[in-house]
Amino acid sequence: MAQEYDLVVLGGGTGGYVAAIRASQLGLKTAIVEKGKLGGTCLHKGCIPSKALLRSAEVYATTKRSEEYGVLAHDITVNFNKVQERKIKIIDQLHKGVQFLMKQGKIDVFEGIGRILGPSIFSPMPGTISVEMNNGAENEMLIPKNVIIATGSRPRTLPGLDIDGQYVMSSDEALEMEQLPESIVIVGGGVIGIEWASMLSDFGVEVTVIEYADRIIPTEDKEISKEMQRLMKKKGIKIVTSAKVLSETLVKDNGVTISAEVKGSVKEFKAEKILVSVGRQANVEGIGLDNTEIQVDRGFITTNEFFQTKESHIYAIGDVIGGLQLAHVASHEGIIAVEHIAGKDPSPLQYDLVSRCIYSHPEVSSVGITEDQAKEKGFKVKVGKFSFKGIGKALVFGESDGFVKIVADEDTNDILGVHMIGPHVTDMISEAGLAMVLDATPWEIGHTIHPHPTLSEAIGEAALAVDGKAIHS
């Protein structure tokens, strides 16, 4: 029997379930179709489990140097089963929370694979959803007035580096490891690769990172990349940049051997496992796009600023449309799409005001554009930097590496970008994000009283440094 809805969301990840909640708040009869578990990649295979493991690694690394704090601890070891149990407990708790939110919002959840059908007896336009139920029951037919595609993404790999889960892994398989390897080669020095490198190194694994670009985390400010590379090497991580992995050289034999072309010469790398971290690809297959006029460009669904596809009643959000593949971005895209459906005239999302975070040790966070990007755009820039070595709380905390950097327009005094590397900077970046939303100037940030002693004092000092007025430098 067909069921009618104002909105059906394909995909129950962060973007999808947030969109469904907002639709429910606006009085729309809403359903979600999810083939796995509510919460999607972020909750079950991404943000949350990886950060749970990162936290355990951080605690272990800190405990190993506890004598620096006057705390004597002996025979410190990692029980990786307990680490994984803690991760699962956190995921289960949050999963139950999302399930509760669905019940609270009276949002129907269909567990199965949803496909968009073309024009039919149910609707003159494409958009009817056929759901192949996980439990083997007869297919459900959902007739929505509007559809939001939020099917997310999956790890990308390289030709010849087929994921087998034993020797060659993506982040999905790595999250399920039952024991830590002795050594690992990570192919890709972007956000995910550096988080895994940091985590595994803190757990005591011998780590080598192979990056194709001339620097790790190449989308970040150059000074941030340089400092991250220095601190990764300080941790004992081997960093190899300007390196092209030669997939055809992969040999699996009681471990892995693979070669890479590095600045004109070929080098061989050996390890127990390989982790491939070269980005993510959109889940656009098997959802019925061929039954619509929806356009796909370079593997991602094309939308307008309100996330409408070529079929005006079908929207798409999150990783499936590319751009900034971040959970908080997907959530806001979902809210905008729903409010547009409901006729609320939302403002388009300003992607240059989205904060970005790397949860390695040290952490990295940024908002806005880099110094090089500002210069390429023709801005005459002025820059303020302040090291955490001048911050009392950082010294008390025992982590004084890193800095805060603010890039501003010399002509207008507008803040163009804020970039941080150091302790807990992912928790500090929201101040910079709010400052940019409110068009604050460095002067205004500098004259905001930052309590002492706190790590946030580095932001105030960096803001003052833009005009050469930092107090503690």
C-alpha cells in the first residue's frame, strides 16, 4: 500500500536526519529511508568512532609522559579491546538518541534501500520512492511531494589498491581493527590521513604517510602545513611528500610492500598494513537517478544554492553534492533545503564562513581563506600570529606547540581567515567563525577580554598582532 508524505529523505545520516527533524518542526509529514543505521557514516564509520579512538590514543600518550606532571605511572599498556568497547558504547548511546528524536518528531523510518521511480500511476513526476525493505518484507511505496537525497559518500580508493580488509584498508575497515598493527603505511596526507597517522602513532604504531602533493593537509594554510609536518616528525611519523604511489608494485606477503615515485626516484615502503585515505566518493549509484533529469557532474549531484536538482521537487545535500564534505555542513544544507521547501525564504549557505577541523594531536582548525588564497584574490593582506608558547594555560596544560594566525585585509580591516594549530583549537574556532559572520575586525577581537589563563588568549593576542599591538610578544 502506497503512503503519502510531504517529504521523504533518502539517507538517515547527519544531514538527512537533521533535515527530517526540521521538516517535522515545520509541520511536514516526513519519512526517512535508511539502508543501514540512523546516524549514517558520521556516527557509525566516521566522526564519532574516529574521535573516540583519537581520545583513547591521546590519553595513552599523555599517560606515558605523566612524570612531566609529577604523576608516576608504571606498566602503561593499551587494551585495544577496551578502546573499541568504549567506542561502541558511545556510538550506541548516540544512536539511541537519534532514534528517540525520530519518535519525538513523529518521523517514519523505513529500513531499506530507497530508489526513485520515474513517472507512474502514483505520480506524473519522478519522485515516488520504492523501498526494498531490509527485513525481506514486500517493497514499500512512498509518494512524496518532495524528496531530499542525502545518501552520503564512501571511501575512495586507487586503482590497484583494492580494499581487502586485511592488508589494505580504508578508514571503514581500520575502525573495526581488533588489534593494532606494528606498522602502517598511510596513502594520503589529507585530513583523514593525518588524523589516523596521529592516532596510530600515539598508540605506538610505526607510521609512514605518503602524500601526492608537495605538503600534507594541502588545503590548509602553508604555515599550518609546515608546522603540522614538523610536529608529526617530532612524534616519529615519517612524512613523504611529492610522492606518487605505484599501485602495481603492491605485494602482500606477511605484510605489505609498495613503491612510490618520489621526486624522480622510486622508493620502497614496507609495513604490516596499508591505509588508503585519498578522499570520498558520492553514493549516487542504485538510487534511481536515471529515472530523473537530475544531473551528475564528476560523480556529484548538481544543485542550485537552495539544493534543488534539475527536478525542482527533488533536493540533494551533504557529501553526495561534493563541496565541503563535513557533517555540520550537511546539517545546515538540510535545514536550508527544508526551509526552501516550506517557503521560508532561507539565506544561501556561505561556505567561506564554515569552520574546518582536524582532530589530530595537535589539532588544526580554520575558517575563511588562507594567506596565499587572499593574495591570489588580489587582497593586500596583513597577518597577525601568536604562539601558544606565550600562553600560560598552554604551558600548564603541557602542550605549547602551535600558533594562531589571523589574515586580514589591510584596506578594509576585514578578517579574511583564521588558522590555528595547537591544543584544543577545534573548540576555539567558533569564536573566529562568529567574528567573521558579524564582520568583526581584528581590533574588535583584540579588545574582547579573553579570560586568563585560557588557551583562547592566543586568539586575542593574534588579533592584536595584526596591527603590531600584541602584548606578550
